[in-house]
Amino acid sequence: MTAVELIREGLSQKEVAKILEMDRSTVSHYLNGRNLSWNSIEVAEIITKFCPKDFLTLTYALLNDSEKTRVIVKTCSKKSYEASVEESCIGCGLCVDTCLLNAIVLDDLKARIDSDWCNGCNMCRDVCPTDSIKILEVNNGY
Amino acid sequence: MVTNTKEVKGKDICVQRVSPEEKRELAYKDDVCVGCGICAKICPTEAIELGEIGAIERTGVDESKISIDEAKCVLCGMCSSACPVDALDLKLDEKSIKDMAEYPQLIKSAEISDDLCIYCKACETACPRDAITIARILPERSKLVTGEIEIDKDTCISCGICEEMCPADAIEMEHHEPTSSDPTVSSDITVNKDKCVYCLICRKSCPVDAIKAVCRSCSYGDYDLNPEDSETTGSSFIDEEACVNCGWCQEICPVDAATVEKAFEGELILNQEKCEACGACVDICPCNVLSFPEEEFGVQGDKLQADERFCIYCGACENVCPVEAIEVKRTAVKHTPTKSKSWEKQLSELKT
């Protein structure tokens, strides 16, 4: 499914294979509907419709690879989020260590969240000792 | 999920959080800690608790002065930045936050200028934390005196009076038992001119006037002495870990070679009526600020006295006092600037 999305975004099969660390011919087979288990596609579709946190943690648990998890989750998540950090942030870095999408960095003792990478899992908000993180789903006009 | 691990070595504590992004490590050294409790005050997650420092200090209870709850600690480093004696240190990937510009640091220092220092060792003696070492090289005694001395060995009867009298141990005789082949009591007498100070005591005490000696320092003044030869040289060393920037060295130095900058300003308020003269504050104070002066010779007084020149306003005495007879007010906390509003706020809340 990630491959389909990436192709839709204009990437070549070669590029897709490289990102997902798959054989190029396997990518091609999948995209052309060969060797495909419709059952697994159905499972994958259900997983993408999980709440963002479950989608993310399950994907990470299946792949155990943060780079691939980042690509798959961001490609298959349709919603966008606006994350903000309040002045009460103490810069402990717990959110940085928690974020599976590596969307957070510390900047002068304050967390800075890259909203483009945020998938709204809220795990950073949950670990924040000072309740400084706010994450809002952006209304895309649907 | 990232979780903390805690390691306790003796009374020292180490809390760690390791993630693929970075390794955070908070290290606490109990022997450096003075029990002021500032770490517990500034901790934003209430992970640090000050122990029963009175009991620990006075009865030697075998436990750390603070405890850290690793489940609550988020390794933010505020305790490390605020600790006035650097007993706590947070390291990010092995680099101390005390060396990072984005983290605020308390402005405190102690320095001894080698240009001004005369190596009198007053500071070394006064330092309540034994943090100062003065290594000095004394001038050579022989270069500070000038004179001549000669012993007429033919006249000398080897009585040994000069050897016994010499205050500088400069005269040495080779004593031996007389034999038929050598019926003398000493085979030789020598004067060590590096030790001789030309005091002339040997000459004056010799019963047979065998010693000719003259002190030129007396008759000609200091003309043939080089003033540079009389200088004491050396070097000073402050153990940063032990130093608490109390200011004793600065106050006691006769030549103003020591400079101390303190992080906190404040006021020490003693309530003599409440004080029961238990002495716990005197024992815990890292700066030797407090004392019960003798009322008369040999009788310990019971009136608490403080010399605020040496106080660092850490508040350890206030913590340990069982009857609330001491109040430590902090009116200023000097630290390097930080862009973080929350750090600024937590640091300024150390003011009372």
C-alpha cells in the first residue's frame, strides 16, 4: 500500500524499492497485482485505520526499523496535525526519545516538533512531565 | 518505551536514560553534597528528596543525603545546573551540561592569582573544605647570609661544644674512640657553609678560640646579597570539586590574591530565642560560617554567631535545625542567561 502511494506521489519503482528496502521486481509484482494476498491487503488497510498511536506502534513492532516505519506511517496517514510546545517545556528530551517518527528536536532547552512528520500518536504528550505539548488534528476541509 | 535505570554505588547515585537518540546520565556524588536541598527544591517532577541530613551528619547514619526516584526523574538537568557545589552532573552523550552554553550555569568561581600570591598558606589553612594546596619553594638559606668561617684544626681540642651549640646544625665532627695509634677523640671537624648562618655562636663558645668567623651581613648590610634570592616561589591549586566558593581564602589573603564569586546573595537570620545550641548547624555548614564562641576561657558558649562574609546561602543549616531557629533568605540567584522560560522561572524560584 505504501508503494502504491509513493508511486502516486510520482516516485519511480526503483526509488520505491530502495526506500522500502525491497527487491525492485517484488515491488513491480505487487504493483501489478501479482503474488498478492488480498487477505493481507485487507489486514494492512485495517491497520492503517487504527488510531494513530496503534498504527504507529504496531508498524514499528512489525518492522523494528525506525526509518521504514517513518516512511510507511507518514505515507499511509491521511490526516495532518499541528503540534505546539508551550513555554513550560523544561527540555528534558523525553519526547525526543519517545517519538518514533523522529519529529522532535531540542532547541535551546525547548522541544520543537516538526508538524509535517507528526502523525498525531500523542505519545510525546503522554510522557511530557510538564504537560507542555498540544497536538491538534488539522481540518483539511473534509 | 524509554525507561530510566538507577545504579547506586556506595552513597553515590547514577540515573540513566538510553535511547537510540542519546544517552542521558545524571551522576550524584555524596561526598561533595552539602545537604542544602536546592536540587529537591528545583526538581520539576519532585523526583529528588532530601534525606535526614541531621542524623546523617551527626550520627553517621549510612545513607545518601538525597534520594532520587528514577520513576519520576526525567533527566532534565535542572538539579545539576542549580547545585551550588556541583554534587550533581547531567551528561548528554558523555558531555556535561555544565559545558554547554544553552544550559544556564550558576555564576560562581574561586581563583588565586599566582602573580599576587606570596605563598603564605593562610588560605590553605583557612579553607573549610581543604580545597586549596599551596606548593612553595623556599629561598636557599645560604644565599640570605654572607660571611666567613674557618676552624683552626691545630688549635681545636675536639671538645664538640660548637657542634652542640650550633643552631643551624652546620658543624659536624667525626667522633671516634681514641686508640694507641690515634689518641684523638675526633678525626675531623667540618662546617657546612650551606647551613651556616654566621651567628658566631661557635666562635663565642669555643674554649680555645679555634674558630675565626665573621658575619658580613651585619657589618656591610645587604650589599652583597641578591634580593631575588630571598623570594619564595611556588604555585597554588584549588580543587574545584571540593571548593564551595565560600570566600574564606579571599577574606584571609593578606595580598588580595584570591577572588571568589558567589552564585547566591541573601541574608542569614538567626533566632537566638528559639536556638537550643545543639550545634547541628555548625556541623553541617560547609563554609565554617557558624560557631558558638567561648564565653570565657575553656567554656563553650551557647550563643550562636554567624559571619556572613563566608555564607553561600545554600540553606543546609536551615534544613538541619530542629527548632527552626535559622532562616536563610536568598535574594539573588546569579546564572548565565537561558532562552528557556521554564528554566528561568525554576531558577528564580530558588529565591525566598
